[in-house]
Amino acid sequence: MERKLRKQHILRLNEGLCTGQAGIVYVDIVSNLERIGDHAVNIAEAVLGEE
């Protein structure tokens, strides 16, 4: 999903629908959400006792 969102963002940049500054914020948000998801999975696995 992260790759898909980044590709869509690049298309918006190329079409001039998004500014570079807003793009940086968007990419940071997408990256942070990916990390949050990874941490959530790790926590769920630890609670369930799975590895």
C-alpha cells in the first residue's frame, strides 16, 4: 500500500496537482503510518505469543 500511495503521489506531482513542500509532508505521513502499522503487528504478535 505504501508503494501504491507513493506512486500515486509522484503522478500528482508530475501533473502539478501537488506542491513539493506538501509532498514531503505526505511522504513522511505515509512512512510514519507504515511504521505504526509494523509496530502494531509486533505488539499484537507479542500479546498473542506468536513470533
